Amino acid sequence: MRNTDKRRDILDLKIGKSVKYTAAAFSGAFMHLTFLVIFAIIKLYVMVIFNVFSVGLYIVLGMICKRENFERRAYNWISAIYFEIALHSFFCTLFLGVNTCFFLYTMMTIPVMLYYLFLTCEKKMFKRGTLLFSLCSLAFLGAALVFDHFCDPFFYTFRRPLTLTGLYAPLRNPAMWESIRQTPHP
């Protein structure tokens, strides 16, 4: 007969909070490292740079989660993660368009971030975070969809690399928008 008292049940959820947060942070770092590789392959270097900072944010957060005083600053870190995800999805929608569905990450972050707020923050901070994250998600989502409706993505094909001249020229000269729209897309 086996001694079941000494074995740890795999479904036992008595895992320390710092381990859970550390695992979530390093999972985020791995996901953004994957995005970094994908953006490097398609030569979207603006997002490669953004993902370098994202990976760094998640690694720093993972290291801080191991400390016992993480929960004192949990609201700040949860907010930083939320805004990183929201900005990432917004920029991906600007550069790659709505068809890549990156804008959905903004909507996905609401329940995830609220769950972390619920676990770590007081009721007042939870209510403030709920309102802030929901309104910001709505603003980022609306801005991305409006931009996509009126404009082509900045980087929409492997054959047309993004350059700073190509990025800022339409913003300086509205006549450039028309020439971009009339350019045949492969």
C-alpha cells in the first residue's frame, strides 16, 4: 500500500501566491518572446523593440513576485501589465490590421486583470481598477477599430517593410493617405 499522506495531490491548490504570480509573469515573458521572434521574422522591427521591453517587464515582475512584499505593490504591477498588453494589441492592430485579431487581447485582459485585482487588492482598488481597465479597453479597442476602418495598416505585407519615412509621411501630408489607398496591394 502506498502512503498517500506524503504525496502531494496535483489538484491541491494550496500553492503559494508568489509561485502563482511568478508562473504567470514568466508565462507572459515566454509569450512575448514568441511574439518577438514572429515580428523579427516578418521584419516588423517596431514591435520587436516593443517586445524586448515587454519581455523585460515580465522577467522583472517574475523576479519581484518571489519576494513576500509583492502584494503591497500588486496594483501598480497589475496596471503595468494591463497597459503593456493594451498598448501591444493597439500597436499590432495599427501595424498589421484588424484581420490579425490582436485587438481582442485588449478585451481578454479585462477578466484576467480583474481576477488578479480581486485576489490581491482591497475593495476600493478593485472598483477603481475595474472602471479604469474597462474604460481604457473600450478606448483602445475603439481607436484601433476606427483607425482600421479609415486607414490601411502601416505594415500589411511582407514585401513592404515599415520605414520611419513611410510611417510619418502620411501624418504630415494628408494627400499621402490617398496615394497609399490607391497603391495596389499584393
